Amino acid sequence: MAAISESAQLRSFNPPSRTTYLVLVLCFLTIVAEGYDIGVMGTIVPSLLSDPVWKLTPMEIGAMGSAALFGTLFGSYFISVISDLVGRKLLLISCVALFSLSMLGAAWAPTPFVFSVSRFIGGLGLGGVISAAAALTVEYSPSAKRNLNFALMYSGYSLGALLSAVIGIFFVQSHGWRFVVALGASPLLALPLLVWLLPESLDFLLAKGRETQAKTLAQRLGIDSSVFQRASRSAAPKPSLGAVFREVFSPQNFWATVCLWVAQVAAVLVIYGLGTWLPQLMRKLGYDLGSSLSFLAVFMLSSALGGILIGQISDRLGARKTIVAGYIIGALAVCGLTLKGSLVFNYALVALAGFGSIGVAMVQLGFIANFYRAHARASATGWAVGIGRFGAMSGPMVGAYLAAHNIEVQWNFYAFAASALVAALAIALTGDPQSRTARVDSSSVSLEG
């Protein structure tokens, strides 16, 4: 008779729908807040450039836009590891509080330096939110819908950024950029809801040996605790930094890890490059401020809807080839913006660009989270996000460099399209997580007699 490892059993359990939706909605709301925080920079760039007090140059704007992303670099590496060591729930709530408070600091910053420091501090929290929310969403989703549910959860990023663009359209000219930034602190009001409703990871509780707490939580959530009680605790690695490193950099995972990191850098460069500079680039193409912000809104809305659609497709056809195809579509759309077509034509291209950049990247993070076993899932996702911060910091700076040197606007689009193609190639060279999981699970199966 075969005895399957605890981690394998937990991967296969299907929680009740109400539990899945509870975790999905709560994690979605935290990512909406994260999306607003990061997306607000693209919304206020035109206003910052025209600010008569600070008198900023494009390079200074690029550096300010990269401050939060630099913070997420540290947050992704260190805070995501804390999530695997001390639990997802507390870390997620603490990170939301940190980046929301930082928005107040940025809104009232007397100088660009203080603004950048506040954004950097907020970035520490942003780096931890993504990995913790990813780990919880994947764990509490049925195996057949993990890509879709992850895409639904992470669509909150695009909707948060869309919200920042919409608020910018209505308020940035009348109330100023500081008001738009200050609204990013509103998630503080939702913290009691997270404390009350968000469950801890059952994977984490079992790995820590807290079986009584895990059983109580499972009963409250309507999960049959016998699914994991029958498993041998000794089969699951205990949460430790060494165990995480052994999983992420094992011989069977090393090449895939490198490919995933390259894809993350390239994908995020496109997202933050276009997210920061798209309104300004469209102004250079002849559109006014209101229309330029509308392009950003379309970009974010299409990426949210596209991510959900791509999640559904990837659950049916496989995540890897779906991601590759999505990036190719996005690259072609970004190049098409150089043709300077009609307004409707350009809106359609911007929508496809959002679909083939942020939308695909949503599914890519779920692809990464599914690639590794539960005890390393948050850390592996967080490290990939952290590596991606190099692309996030580079994206605004690429646009800033091209703007500062008065290089023709189409080269911005060519640069971002090339980065999307690099992401497609890296994912194409990555192995299939399903075949990797099968190898891991087979190694933990013992046959008796």
C-alpha cells in the first residue's frame, strides 16, 4: 500500500468553496491596496514634472519612482522568508499596515528626499504582501483552479492601479498629487477585517507541529482534518532557511529557478516602465493629460481582465505555453503603438499591451508559486518577486533615460517590447511544474510488501 507524503496530500486537498472564496477575497483586497500604492506613481508623474516648487527633472522622477521598488527588493528577500518561518497571516497584515502608513508620509513629504524615503519604507511592506498572499491563495484553492484563482487574486494589482488612474483623472488637477497619494492610506481601515477573518496557513501550522491549532482551524473552515492528520509529519520538511534553499536551488530546480528569475526581471521591467511612463509617452504622441491618463486606465483594466482570462486558459492548456503566447501578443501590441493610429486603434493596442504584460505576469507568479513545495512556496515566490525588483527599478529609469536624452518616443516602446520577448523566451526554457511535482511526490511514496 502506498503512503503519500504530507506535502503531497495537502497539495491535493480541496477546501470548501466558502473557504476558498474567503481567502481569495481577502488576499485580493490586499493586492488592490498594493496596486494602488505602486500604480499611483504613474498617475502623478505629469503633475510632479510640472510641480513649481520641486522643479524635478525626468531622471529625478525616475529615481523617485524606483524608491518603492528598491524597498520591495529587500522586502521580498527578507520579509517573505519570515512568512515561511513565522506564518503568513501576521506578516500579511503587518505589511499592509506598513505600506499604507508610508503613503501618508509620502503625501506630506516636504522634499523629494523624504518622499523617496517614505516610498522605500512602504516598499518593504509591498515585497512581503505579494508572497504571503500568493502562498495563501494557492494553498486554499482546489488544484484544478489554482491558476485561475491566483489570477483572480492578483488582478487586484491592476484594479488598484486602475483606481489610482481614475482618481487621478478626477482629482489630480483639482486637489493636487498629494491628495491622490494620501488616499493610499485607506487600507488601514480594513486591518480589523483581516485580523478577524483571514486564516493562517495549515501547511505552516502542521510544519511547526501545531497540530491542535491546525485541527481547530480546519474544523472552523469546514475542512476535513483527516486529510492531513493521516500524513506522517516526518515526511514534510520543517520550516527553516536551509530547507528553503535546498528546495529552490536543488539540482532538479536550479535551471528552472534561473529561468523564472530572468522572466520575472524582464516582465516587471515592462510593467513598471509602461506603468510609470505611459501617460507621458501618450502626451508626447499628441494626447492631452486627461486622455493620457485614460490610456493608463485602459492599460490597467485590460490587464486585470486579461489576467483572469489567461488564468482560465492556463488551467486548461497549461500555464507555460499560455504565458509564452501572452508575452508575444503583448510585445506586438507595444510595438504597434509606434504606428500612431486612430484613438480607438491605440486604445485597443494599449489594452492588448496590458493583457500581454501585467495580465500574463499575474499567471506567471502563480506558475512560480506552484513550482515549489509548500514549505518553500512563500520564500520562493518572494525571492522571484525580489529579483524582479531589478526590472521594476530599471523600467522607470529606462523611460527616464530616453526622455532625458530626447530620444524619439518609439524607442521606449521598442525597448519594452524587447523585454517582453525576453520573458517569453525564459518561460519557454523553464520546465513544467507538473512533471517536477510528480517527481517529488514519487520520491516520497513507499511501497509496502
